[in-house]
Amino acid sequence: MGITQDTPSREPEPAPDFEVLYERFRLPVYRVVRGIVLDADAAERLTQEAFERAYHARRRRARESPQESPQIWLYRIAVDVAVRHLQGPWWKRLRLSRLLAATRRPREETARSAAEHVLWSLSPRHRAVVVLSFYARLSNPEIAAALQLPEAVVAVQLEFATEVMRAALSTTDQPSGRERLNG
């Protein structure tokens, strides 16, 4: 027995508003996820997963917090998906393989990925704070809302992450990055 027109489908049709939301925030969400996981292929997959979760949670969001910014809501979901991905059991194996691959990269590719080198020096949660601040250009109150943390905690984490990034940049030949963090 198949589903007929008389039998409602299990999954509702995408709401037109959600399609607009997807088109508007697909690339910004991808950039945030990419900045956290530092892997383009995984970022594409995780961005899709984040939007799937958002799609399934859209009605609950409309009931529970209709005043919340859709951007902040999507970033919260995306950061959660990305951090959970990084904390999975395969993460240790992937990180070891990336570290080994980094020793085999040509000099120019290593120089080109100084930002990745710096981000690798941070924990996934600190990386999320940095990515939301520098890539997404969110304010501390917006980051606090996206990560569901007190604003003071965000400020402390951002300050700590900045110090760690300064230390990591001191091992690269990227003076412009050091100047940006100092300024």
C-alpha cells in the first residue's frame, strides 16, 4: 500500500519561508562550519545536517522563541553540529592524519593555510567563538545568544583564544595576522 493523495505524507512540504532562510544563510552557515571543522567536504555535509535539524525544529522554534533572530538560531544549530562532529571518536584519527599530512605539504601551501594552523591550536568550542566573532562578525551578545553562554564567558573565551592564536602565529611567518590580533 503506497501513500496516496488522500493519505498525508509523513514529512510536510518545505515551508516557503524556510526555503528563503536556506538561500539567505546557506553560505554564511557553511563558512562558520568550515571555520570550525577545517575540512571543506565535512563542512558541506555538516551544513546540510544543520539545515535538516533546523527544518525539523522550525515549528518548535516558532512556538518557543519567535523573537530570536533566524541567523543566531541557525548558527547555534550549526556550531552544535560542527562541535559534535569534532568530538566524535574518529576525530583523534583524523587529527593525527592531518598532522602527518601537514609535514608533507609544500612550503607555499603551509604558508597559505596559516589561518588553519592558528585555528587548529584552539579547542572546538574556542574555535566556534573565534569563527563567530571574526568570520560571522557577530558581537559578543550575539555570540552569547548563539552559544547559549553568558556574555562574560564569551568575552573571556574570546580573550583566551586570541592569546592562543597570537602564540600560534608567532611560529608562522605571517606578520599581518599577528598585527590584526594585536590591533
